[in-house]
Amino acid sequence: MRACFLSARCGRKEGTDTMKIAFYSTKPYDRVWFEPMGKDYGFDIHFIEMPCNEDTVFLAKGYDAICIFVNDYVNAGMIDKLYEMKVKAILLRSAGFNHVDVKAAEDKITILRVPSYSPEAVAEFAMAMLLTVNRYTHKAYTRTRDFNMNINGFMGKDMFHKVAGVIGTGKIGQAMIRIFNGFSMHVIAYDPYPNHTLDVEYVSLDELLRQSDFISLHCPLTQQTQHLIDRDAIEKMKEGVYLVNTSRGALIDTEAVIDGLISRKIGGLGLDVYEEEEGVFYEDCSNEIMTDENLARLTTFPNVLITSHMGFFTREAMQAIAQVTMENAYALENGLPLVNQVGKCME
């Protein structure tokens, strides 16, 4: 990999200026990967801790590109401002692009994403969440730290030979299918664009909701998938179903899920994403009053596990994200094919 970086650096066009990139929502772990890679590629990277939004977009002035993460956003008005400032690219440190107005950027600013970094990382984390909410290991850990060895209230259920439903069979969904198969579960899947080369039984969404004991969401957020799990969907599910979402928060109607938990329709819930996570996830809010009543309420359920959008967070995934992001910038700068470009046709 080091040789690849050095080759890229040596391949810079003669006489070209150093590409300047403004990195928004920077955390210490971003610097670990992007700082050395940026130097290898010859880019001038400026790390900004603040998120990218209407109040901070002005910080992009003087840069050739901005690099944003999942809880940043770029709307139509911001696209116009970036275009006026001669910013030519938006580099996404993610696969999803629902947080950028793609239509507004057309013919103005190039959008490049990281379509795949470590599908296994997210799928493995989704299974970890399912195991945790099913067997209450998060609660057991807290209880035994106080030397309370009472196991009352921690009864789960076997996953062996149960029905696992996977919604979305892209690379992460496929990794999830492999994991479920490893537990000797009966795996069914739903995807509007089924991949018939996979060893899985495709069913309709309604049938998946009716049959599944455990459901894992692995689909992008679009107009069609927003609140895919709503009151009607929950009504079709089995009593005591377990649900995990490691994709995008708005796939789930939070208020409907809360009602499902209260009625015991949902037996366990794992959320690595949340539809109102912007400004909360990735931040330390421990000394603040949580004004989001739904999020605060979710934390009171003993059979709910909430994590801060960290399913991707492995060394391998972070390295891949940094590498592909830098490769995207290098391709743009040197007129190479933009294989990871986001276009209007992808919406």
C-alpha cells in the first residue's frame, strides 16, 4: 500500500498546484489515517473539528474540495456558496449520500463517495448488537460490576434454527447473511433488486416481517425507504421480534418503535443510528440536558441498546475509507476516471 501512495505522489502532474482540502467533522482518529496519506498524495489538508452546515460552509473558501462525514450536510444553498467559492468537489467519507443535495450539485460540483470499505465490520457489529439485546450482556456487565450476580430478567432465546430477516442485500447485507448462516439460522431476505446469485431465499417485505424472529436493516436511505419500519410494518411483525438498524436512522419511525417496545411487540432493539442523531452522535453530551425526548426515552428500556454510529469503526474500515477518499481526490485532480462519482442517476 505504501508503494501505491508513493506512486500516486510521483504521478502528480508537473506544474500543478497542491490540492487543498477542508476536512469537516474531524476527530483524532481521522487524523491518524488522513494526515499521513494526505502527505503521501501531496495534498494540503486542513482539519476542521466543526461539522459542515450552513453556519460553517464559509470555512471552505480558498479550498479546492471539502471532505464531509455522515452527520454533515450540504443543501442546495450551500452548493451555490461552494460553487461561488470555486470549490470543485465534495469528498464523502461514507457510502451514503442522502446528506448532500445531488441534484443541486449537478454541473457545478463533483461528488465522490466511498462505496465500500468494510462490509464485514458493519455486519459483525449488527450481530454483536443482536446478541447483546437478546442475552442482556450490557445489563449483566453493569450488574456484576456491583457484585449483583442475580440473573433474573436476563432470559433470552436461542438463535439456532430461528428465522433471520435481512432487508437489503448489498455488500453489508451479504456479509450479514453469511453470519446468520454461521449460526444455523433460516435466512430470508428482501431487496427490490434481488441478487439471485446469493444463497438466500428472497421473499416480499411483508412476508419477511411476518416470518422473522430477528430482523437486520442494511439498506440506503431514500424517499422509498424513509420510515420503512413504521406502525404498519411493526404490526405485521412477530410478537417479541428483535430489530437492529446499523444503516440510517430514518429507516425507522422512532415513535412507532417506542410504541412497539411498550406493547412488547418488539422484544429487543439495537440502534447504531438514529433519525435525529445530527449534533448528538460523535459528541460528548454527558454534561448537557438531553432535549430529544424520544432518544432519552429509548435509553430507559432494558431491552434497547443504542450506540453512536460506530458499526464501521474498525482499523481496516478506517484505513479503507482514507485510502479511497484520497484516491478519489487524486483521480479528480489528474483527470482520471471518477469511478466513485455520485450522479443524479443514482438517486
